[in-house]
Amino acid sequence: MSKVGIFGAGWVGVVTAACFAELGHTTVVRDVVPERIDALRQGKLPFHEPELAELIEGNGDRITFTDDPAEAAAEADFLYICVGTPSTYSGDANLSYVWSVLDDLPELPGRPVLVMKSTVPVGTGEKVRAALDAREMEHVGYASNPEFLAEGTAVRDFLAPDRIVVGSFDPADGDRVEELHASLAAPVVRSDVPSAEMIKLAANAFLMTRISFINEIANVCELVGADVQEVARGIGLDHRLGPHFLRAGIGYGGSCFPKDASALKQLASNSGYHFQLLSAVIEVNELQKRRVIAKLQKHLGKLRGKRVALLGLSFKPNTDDMREAPSIVLASRLLAEGADVRGWDPVANPGELLNGVEICETVADAVRDADAAVIVTEWSELRDLASVEFRDSMRTPLIVDGRNLLDPAAVVKAGFAYEGIGRPTSPVGGLLEATEPKHELA
């Protein structure tokens, strides 16, 4: 078994460390934030990820956490870079954390392999290789091993992957990285480094394209009376297409898709190519989030003084990640319209991201005296939203289902007006007669 030094104790780094430990390897995780390392040593995760805490506890003898780069690198066979690469104002990926890892590397004896797990622009590996050579580290190998983890299912995604991508300059280094994953039953894609870097960006771009496409179809369905759920089912049964990422909603968010779309678009632009399709995908996604406002106005008229409950704040269920979450855009737009906004989420803590929004502990608190309830994230706790109890507690029984989580017929039968995404509209036909709120405006 091997020793793996992991640089970066964020979501990717900790998941990678825990899963490699589960495979029998020894892992040492290094981060520059001492408070984060102290919390991890105490078994406290800095984020919500199902199954991860149990995995770390079960492999505690093979995982250690440190803020010392020399400790992470000592006698390591592999050095994994798992740091963030956020977008800059120009849309390029910010690689400052990657370069910081290189600056912190001690002298490395033997033949360790530096492995890039972070999502980086195509061409980054060649620059890192040049930087290693300039520091007289020609003996250090280099490989690209991009991650394909989804928040909420990251442990499963690592231990039962669709594929393992390994790009290297020296085939022998790629062989070693492939061997590191030998106990995983998954096809291995071997390539050069630039191709491995592009595989990650292209895969995410294609998934984003599917999401924006089905959302555009949903918008047309609303105009012609079709149901996007049935349309997506019919499309997904085509063996050439498949059913994945054909679920209409209010758009994607999170730390990966928006950042990777921006990075790939900027990469193309910097290379002299205008990526028209990806530009449209990004535009469709941004507009989709705002369609909820029009649906609310259809039923409530002007939103000033109306009370709206945003149910689900994280960008997807089973995570507390608020990065690029649609709830942030919706809350901002509702507040700008003068609405009184409440929010609920079972795990996410929005902090200052939702200034002006009253955060409620329960769904019942969020919808009490509300003029509308908007399902923003498809948490399982919301499947019972269309109940008599919730209906009677609301000032106006209106549900805007931004994730098509509920059965429209059941919702209407329960006495609610219903608006989904790309589904037949509520037969109520709007609630413009709704009474004005009695509470005073601040």
C-alpha cells in the first residue's frame, strides 16, 4: 500500500483522503488553516457530506491531519493537489492556491508523483511540469487525475466510479496512479495531460448543456400545454441519449458547474474561439432562476409586501453548499421587489449570503402566513408540503415547485394553486384576488 500526501482539506481533499484510506492507503491531509485542521482532528467536518464522517472514523488509523507540508510530503509516494481554483473577475481559474502548494513543497527524495486532482485549465500541467523542472525537481513525476465527485454522493462516486481518468507525461507515472486505484472496478482512461484536463471540463459542460436544454424545452412546454416530465421520460428512453440530467427546474448551481463553465468559456476565448453554445447554456441557466418571479407575479400581482417562503437554500439536496445557489438569486430578486422573504433548509447555514431573509428552523415556521411557498431545493422533507395543515397556515395557498418535486394533481386536490416548471399550469389561473398583507412593512 502507498502513502498519499494530500494538499487541501476542503471537500475534495477530505473525501479523497478518506476514500484512499478505505482502500488501505495511508493518507496525510495538509491545510494552511490551523482551525480547520484542529476541527478535523476532533472529528468535526467543515461541511456536510453523507457517509464521510463514518468513513473517517472507521479509518482513523490511516488518516492524519496536519498544517505542516513537510509532514504531508515525508516518504509520500503520491502528492495530491486538492485545492480550490475559484473564478477570477475575468472568468479565468485562479491558480494561486496551486502555486502555493508548489512553493510549500520541501525537498522530495525518491520518485514521488505529484497528482493534480483540482479542476484546472488545459495547459496547467505543462506549466506545473516546467515549474518543477525549474526547481530541480525533474525526478518528481506529474499526473492529472481529475475528480468526478458530486456533492451529496461523493463517497459513493469515489468508491464506485464510472471511470478513472489518468493523464501523464511519463507513462510510468500514469501506471503508478492507475495502480493506486487498482481495487476499484472501473474502466481507466489513459491519456496525455492536456486531454485529461479537458475531459473534466468537457464532461461538466455537456451536463450543463443537457440541463439548460431541458429547461428550454420546459419553457416551451408551458406555452403549448405539454408536460416536460413526460417529454423527458420519452427522450431518456432513447438509448442514444439516456435519462440523466434531463430534469427541468430552476437551473444549476454549486461550486463546480458555474466555475467550470466560466473557465472553459474563457479558455476558448483566450485561444481565439467564441464558444457560442456554452455561452447560451450559461445565459439560459441565469434566466431560468428568474422565471420563478414571473410565476409568483402571475398569481399574486405586485410582490411588495407579500410574504414568500423559499424552501431549500443549498444548491442541491444532501449538501450544505450555498455557492452559486439559486436561492441567493431568488432572495435578492424578491427583496428587490419588496417581498418579505423567509428561508428554510435542514443543513445549510446561509450566513450573510441571504441578508434580509428570515431563516426559519422548520418548514411550518417558514410557510406560516405566507403568500407563496417556493420549492428551491428538492429536500425529501418537502414531499409532504401539500398538506391540509400547511394549506390552512398559509395566507395564500400557492406552491411554486421549482424542482417538480410534487404531483400537480395531488397539490391542486389539496386546495393549493400550483406552478411547476414546464408542467400544465394550475387550473386556478392565478390568485390576483389575494388579500393584501396586514402586517406592516419595515
